[in-house]
Amino acid sequence: MELRSYIIRRLLLVVPVLFGVTIFIFGITMLFSPIERASLYVTDARMMTNIPAIIEMYGLDQPFYVQYGNWMSEVLSGNLGWSTVAGMPVWDAIWHFLPTTLELAIFATPLIILLGIFFGTKAAARKDRPIDHGTRVAAILGWSLPTFFLGLVLLMIFYGALRGLLPPSRLSIPMELLVNSAEFTRYTHINTIDAILNLNGRVLLDALRHLILPVVTLTVVQMAFIMRLMRSSMLESLGRGYVLTARAKGLSERVVVNKHARRNALIPVITVSGYLFAAIVNGVVITETIFNFKGVGWWAWQSAVRLDIASVLGFALFNAVLFVLVNLVVDILYTRVDPRVRLGGTMQ
Amino acid sequence: MARKFLFSSMAVVVTLAMVLAGCGGGGDGGDEIPYLNDGVFVYETIGDIYSFDPAWVYDTASGMQVGMVYEQLIYYDGSSTEDFQPLLATDTGTFNATDNTLRFTIREGVQFSNGNDLTPEDVEYTFERAMCQDRPGGPIWMFYQPLLGEDVWHYEHTTFAAITSAVEVDGDDVVFTLAGPYWETAFKQILCGQWACIVDKDYCIDNGDWDGTEGDVENFLHPENPGDIGHLYDNPMGTGPWTLNTWDQSNQIILDKNTNYWNGAVPFDNVITKVVDEWSSRKLSLLAGEADLVYVPASRFVEMEPEEPSLQVFQDLPSLSIDAFFMNFDIHNSTYVGSGALDGEGIPSDFFSDIDVRKAFCYAFDYDTYIADALNSQGVQRGSPVVEGLYGYWEDTPMYSYCLTEAVDHMQAAWGGEAWDKGFEFTLLYNAGNLPRKTACELVSEAWAKIGNDYAGDPERFQVNVQALAWPTILGKIFGTRDMPMFQIGWLPDYPHADNFLNPFMHSQGVFSHFQGYGNNVTDAALTAAFQETDYETQMGLYEDLQQQYYDDAPGIVLAQPIVRRYFTPYIDGFYYNPCESSYAGRLIDMSKSES
């Protein structure tokens, strides 16, 4: 199947996905009574005496299909509603929080994948040797450690005990003042990229310094899974006949492992890596909260806790689009890694 | 075998290292905090603001920011909540008893940060604009009531002509016509609130805000969301010592020094407020010197004690708030009342309408344990809703004490003895995650279990079950379904006056008392009479009577007035506490930061 028509066909799948996700979430909100949903609009006790007026104003006692229809008509006209948590329209809130999460994802994802592939490969190639055992222990520790515990411990050591060596938040106070001054131009609101575009080394170094702890936290936890998956996949690949043939032909072990076996072992890792990136962009709530990197995950969590329904629905829409796109990219990557795989799901 | 032992040992050692590091705490109390960020005041807190529009803000977080960018006509004098000092006005107001007008002369030579001169027309526009905006649930009822009468709560209850007549320019003066002479003190307190900050009329109109005419009101009346009101939401323009540089929603607010400030030197080049939800991060920031002040909840005071030698701590600060149990006199269609009858398996819907039941519950509450456990001893028991620091506070207000024998006596007298003989069972609800309220509910439950066991010989005779629900659900039950036997909620001052606290607790249409079914015409008249009394001594006597009545009627269990603290680095000078100050940091314009 031609690539372009394949992409178009897959993108059209977004529509039923969005429809299904929003109906599901909307349906859950209907479990709350109109009075309970009206109370979400209250910021002061005096407003509580106006509950009936609030219910009427927002149509909270209308049938499900009426409320959903009203919301959908607003969405189709470009209005996703107001995010109480963010204090801005939902559409703006997504773009407000996304750069922070993207910055984490940009640095953490390659690190997780590359280190996971590297150590997984080593562990498989040297099965039952010290490096294999070492990576197993590291994987167990990394996977078992609760993110909040690891994050707080790192903060206490590197920010507390070492007196501010690696601080939380995205930038230090002097750099915050700098990036919000006329001397600095904001392009993407991703601090590292904007620093490069502004040719400002101080901001870049400061941003990188603040990224170390949250990226390490994410990497330690997530790398474990990639590492073990890569190991399993490599072991299977190394047991295949073509590897035996390659060795019989006199190829070096390094070429056998890196050129022949690893490429075939990458397919499941690619699948997981795609979802890993989507999961990080989706938002890593605990890491974002502990290190004060308020991204999409923090916003989604706050929206859920505070029953900011408009934000929850907006986040669901964002997620649905994200996962459809990630799935598409992963499927296209398959065809590059494995020439036997054709677009449309057929095998040659 | 050796290899397995080696790697198992590695795992144990690494885990131990993590645990020990995690238990290490934030530092050794007494370590010197580094002096950082010269000229910048950094405050870390939880929760973002809602808006920079003075007519919108009703919360303390927004009020703090608005109070740094804008200014009012007058403000509280130092730590007082009853004395005032002039700010944008040249005096604290001249009251004319013949026509109930309050006159302020507007200060000359004051500029907004954009260079526009402050004029009396700006003051007039500020109040008219607020009353023509009247956002739902907003603070502007505090303009309507003093200026247009106690029956006016919203724009629909009055007319545009009445609004414009209530605030007039007379030369260099602005004249407010009050609904009655008794409003003078309360209205001055209202003028100290962030909602009374003065905006730049020309700036507003030039940027698409209300143009001052009746025809344009409909375009701005009752905005639903903060962003609906337009420019002032995130583009403030005030006369205050700082201007807005950046509002990065949910992250931080950066204020710059106002180079046009009229009232002397501005002590900080920048004020940065950072929203940091994680307590550990805030604590570490304070100890690392990155923040000059952080929000410390009462539950963390004990944890901060080892760090106090390094910090500047201000303690025993009484906050103007009160939490209470409200007994529901008429429980609607409830699943929390057991059988719904006085048969030992439940309670009837009017269970708390019996005075002896209410007094029994008041005596059965362990106030000292509540303050010690729920508030970490940071609280003082009060006998009525009027707390210390309010105009009209009566320091000799009687209070209930924890006395089980009294509780038994009253319950034995309740409902002709049936309540004691048959017992009762119902469920108490609290908002999930609120530990003080959970503690309060458990104290009620435990007390009645103890009474049943020690005095009735039947530990299951009096059962109070405790259940958590989400806060929106609790609110919906209190003000909607009204099916909770008792509910807990607290009150903060709009202005520091006894009337502002007694009304919600005692008036038949009060925010809380109405929904618990307490209040009557006689009490309503007494509240009005007390508020409208112009003789100070007589008025204080009337407020004493009302506080006595609250004790006698026992419609609820008044819990405690919280005591708060502030934790600064040693480099901040000039902090003083005013319980009505919306800024958690105090009046920053009167403070400074230096290394020495």
C-alpha cells in the first residue's frame, strides 16, 4: 500500500477514537448528580445558594445526549471550554503545558531507549556473566522503586544535602528573570531549545542542570523495562539459525551481535518505545510534581482531582490523537526495520 | 553460590543506602542558609491565582498579587483591623451624618505604572465597573450592600442610575453615599480589600473594557470565566509598587519594580511567586536560600522545629477563621440516618432540633485533643463564630468544655428520655484528605462509644459512623440535598467585623445556618439591630448578646481559631502580621532584604 494513502487512512481513524473516548468520559461524569457537578463551579460558599441557577445556566440537568451534543458543537466550533485548573481556555492549556513535558520527553526518551538497548544487548550477549547479573539487579531495583521515593531521595541528596547542586524547577531565579526579559526571545518555551536559538549558553547550562534529576528519575524507572525486553528479544534472535550461519562464516562476535542479531531484536522494542514516548508526553505526574516541572501530566492529574471536566475531556482528546499518531509512526518504522513487513499489516 | 550472595548483597546495600539517604532529612538545624538572589523576594506556595482583575478576586492568593500591583484608597494601619491609614486618598474618609456620605480626597501626583495620572474619575470608574460586572460568586456584594442597601446582592436588584449615584466625583473628592451611618466602619474595612483596588479608567476603556455607559453593561455583566472579562484578567495596570512581568499560569508570577511608584523606594527589584505543590521541594528551597518564604501548612510545623535556629520564625499569629460542626435541624431524605427513627438503629430527621441533643454533643467533644491532634496545638478554642481580632469580639464568650457527665445529663433529658434509652446511630461525613475534619469526626464517634460503654453499659448504644467523600460531593450535600446529619465547614472574613461572621452562622438566610435549618425572624432582627447600632458601647453589648445566644442555642460545635506561623530566611526584615492582610508574606512594601 502506498505510504501516503496509508497515512491518510490511519489518520481518519482519529475520528472514531475521539468519539468513543469522549462519550466514555462524558458518560462517567453523568454519574455525578447535577448538584454535585454544579458545585464544581463554586469558588465561594455564597455561590452555593445559587445552585439551581448554576444548574440551569450550564444545563446540568439536561439529558446526556443534549449535554454531549452541546459540548460537541462547541468543540467543532473550536471551543474546548475553559480550564479552571490552568486559568485559560483548554486549547491554550494544552499548548501551555506541553513544552515542559516535551522537554522531559526529548531528553529522557532517547536515554531510556539507547541505554536500554545497549545494556539489554550486552546482557544477552554475555548471558549469565557478571554484566547480565548486574543489569538484572539494576532492572529489578529500577522497576521496583516507586518514582516518588526515588525522586524525593535524589532531591534530598542532590538539592538538600549537597546544598543546591541539582535543584528542582526548570530554571534558577536569575535565569527565570533573564528569559522573561527583553534580552531573550521565546520560540518554543522549551528552555534548552530556546537557549540554543538565542545562543545563550548560561540559560542552556542552567536548564540542563535542572533537567538532570527528573531525567535520571524517569530513566532509572523506565529503562529497566526496555533493558529486560531487549535482553529477551536478543536471546531469541541469537538463537536463530542465521546467527549460527554468521558465526560459522567467521564473522566477529561484535558484527554478529550488532549488525545481524540486534536489528531483528528491535521490533518489540520499537513498539514499546513508541508507547514509552507517548506515555511520557502523556505526562509523568509524579516526576512533574516532585521536581516542579508542571507539564501535561500535572495538568491532567489536577483536572481529574478537581473535577475540571472540560480539561479532562480536552486531555482525553489530546491523548487520543497522540496515541493514533504514535501508532502510525511505529507501524511505519516497522517497515524500515523489517523489510518483510508491508504497510497495511501484510508480511512478504 | 558466591555470585548469588554477591549480587544479593549488592541489592541490599544499594537499597539501604537509598533508605538512609531518604531518612536523612533536609539538613542539620543551625546550618547557615546562603544569601541568594539579592534584590529579589521569592515566595513558594501552593495554588495559582484566578485573575489580576480587582473586581474578580475573592481568594487570598489572587489578593496577594493584586495588592502588590494595585492600591486602595485606604489601608489597615499596621497590625490593626479597626484603624486605617490613607493611601491613594489623603485621609481616611470624612463621614457626614446628615446625608450618610463618606468623602475621600484623592491624592495628587500619583501615577499608574503606564504614566497616567490618578484622578477621582478613576476611583469612580473602579467601583461602578465592579458593580456593573458582578461576576457570579464574586466579592461585589460588598459594594452593593453598603452603598445600595442590604437587599441588594446583585446587579438585578438595583439600577444603573442608583449605582452611578452611589459613587460621585466632586472636584478632587470622591463621595460614597452609604445605605446607613452604621456602614461607616464596615465599609472602610471593605475598602481595604483587594476588590477595592483602583484601576486606570482610560487604560481599561482603551483596551476594550466597559466604556462607562449603561448600554455597554450587558457586554460585561456576569462573566462566567475569569478570561471573559478581557484585558485586566492578565494585564493589570495599577499604582502599586510592582508591575506584572510574567504570569506563567500554574507555575509562577514575576513582578518588576514600578519605576513610577509615587510612595518612596521599592524594596525589591522583583517579587517572584512560584507555585510548588510538593512540600519537600518547598522546604528544601527555603533551607537552600532559593526561597525567602514558603507556605508551611500547620501539619508541618513540628517537622520545621529542627530547622528553626536557621530561620526567622513568627509564631502565635491568630488567623481570622473558624471551623465548626453544624447540626442539621431538618435532615432531608438521608441514607446517613440509619433507620430514620429513634429506635436505636438510626435518628429521625429532626433529631438535632432538640436543644438537649445539641448540648450533649457540645459537651461530648474533646476540644483539647482536637487542638492537639488535628491542629498540632496551633489553635485556640472559641465559644462562638466571632474570633479574636474581629470588630465586636467578646473575650468572655462562654465555651463548652469536654464533660461527659454533662453530655450524659443532656442526652438523658433529650426527647423525653427516649434518646438515651434507645440510643442512636448515624453517619458523619468529612471531605476526603482533610485530616483535621477526619479527626473531629472520629472524636465525636469515640466520645459516644465511650459514653455508651462507661455510662450506659452498652458500647453499641450510641453509634456514630465516619465516612469520607470528595469535597464537591460534600458541598453538594450541604447546600443541595441537605442530607447530612452534621457537616463541617469553615469561614474566612470578607471584612473583619462580627456581622460578617455571625450572619453566616445565625441568620435564617445565612450561608450556613440556612442550610442547617437554624435561625428565625427574632435572631435576624437582633443581627440587624446590632449591625445598625451607631453607639459603640451599645453595639458591643448587642454583639455580646448574640454571642451568648449562639452558646445558649448550641446550633453547632465551634471548633477552634487556628494559630499560624511564618518562616522566613534570616535576611528579611520588616514583617508584621495583620490577620486581614491577603498577602501571606505581609506588606512587602514595608519589608527589605539584606545580607547583614
